Amino acid sequence: MNNTIFENAVRTIISEIGEEPNREGLLKTPERVAKAYAAMTEGYFQDPSQVLGDALFESQSSQMVLARDIGFYSLCEHHLMPFFGLANLAYIPNGKVVGLSKIPRMIDIFARRLQIQERLTEQIAEAFMETIKPKGVAVLITARHLCMEMRGVQKQGAVTTTSALRGAFLKDIKTREEFMSIVGSAPKERF
């Protein structure tokens, strides 16, 4: 990202909304916004298959592995406003398991891009299936969208849920029900 171009664009936006970009409180805002957007979009410069592939371990486990209530932040591609929530990912190993810390890292790679929640959910499921090759994967995301809360319909606290199911979670209703039952039980309530 070219910080000079980005910072000039932020100064223009500040002027266009009727503010003075050279007043004391706004002098460093363009630089801060550039740094913030660099961090919030760092997922474009990371490879999820590399993150997952670096931590594969042989395992005879054949039961569901579930990483749940993984907090994330993203930016809505339509308004560049944040959405945030909790991601849940379950998989059925097929001779290999992945290091647990790699699951939230992979989720963040996709979340730290301009996104819509539906695509985010699908990308996580696809990357996991392609890299780990489990018997199945399930992803369930619940999120709040500030573009819906602060503008437009202005419905504070509204939650959107999306899911993506692959393999055993799509084909076997008992496996899917077990996943949904576990995800539907407490904890949560972090947002």
C-alpha cells in the first residue's frame, strides 16, 4: 500500500465531510488510518494453505475436532465498515490433524480482507478442505455488521449467521446435528 496516496485520500475525505484536516486533533489521522487499514487488510499478503500446511500431524483420530467461538473482525466490502463475530470450525480427521492455533490464524487471514460474511464462511471451509483433506468440515459464523447497525436499517445488535458444510457434515445428518448441537450450547455471548 502506498501510504502517501492513502494518507492524501484520507485528508480529502476529512475535507469532504466538512472538517479541517489541519486542525490539531486530525493532523496525524491520515497516518493512523493508513496504518489501521494496513493491519485490517493484511490477509491479502498471507497464504492460508501455508499456515495450515505448516502444522499437520499424523493421527488415528476419527472423531470430530471443534474449535469454537473464535473471535474475528473484518471489513464489509460494500461500506468499508467493520463486522465482527465468532467463528466455529469442526472437522473429522482423515489421518492428519492440524495444530489448533492454526485454525484461528487461517480464519484471520480471510477475515482481514474486504469481505462479505457469506464468502468468508465459504473461503474458510474450502481452504480447510483443500489443505487438510479431512473427511468433512463445518464452519458456522455469527456476526454483527456495523453497516447495518450504524446506517441503513439501524438495527443495533442484529446478528447474521452463515454456514458452510463439506463432506461428512453435508452428507451425514447425525454428524451435522452433533456439530450444530455443540455449537448451539453455551459459552458465547462475547459480542
